[in-house]
Amino acid sequence: NAEIQFEWFMKSISSNYTTAQPYLKIFLEKIGRRKFILPLYEALYKNESTRQIALDWFSQFKQNYHAVSVNSIADVLEL
């Protein structure tokens, strides 16, 4: 369930639980709903230890997202 995964990923980012990162990467690659991906990218970017990951993954996956989502995430990532 995407709702449960989303909540788990948000908690894993805030607690620096790096074991979740491979699963989060898959989630961000496959899920395109802005409701989920925007807060995740924002949390990744705000956390200094995962800021570069947010930028790298967005660069990799932005072609999978709707243009509105891309613009919203780019604003959060200060691109």
C-alpha cells in the first residue's frame, strides 16, 4: 500500500534510517503521484545527509513524473 510505504519512508528519512533508501529509490522511480513524491523529495532535500540523493534521484526519475510534479519538486529542490 502506497500510503503505508509513504509514511514509513517519511519516518526513515527523518531518522536517517539508510536501510530504507533502496526501497525508497524504487518507490520514487515507480510512483508518480505528487501527493507522495513531493513531500519525500522535500524531506530528503532538507536532510543534509540525503540532500545529494534527492538531487540525483530527481535527475534520474523526473522523466517519469507529470510536468506539474516536476515543477513543484524543482522548486523544493531549488533548481
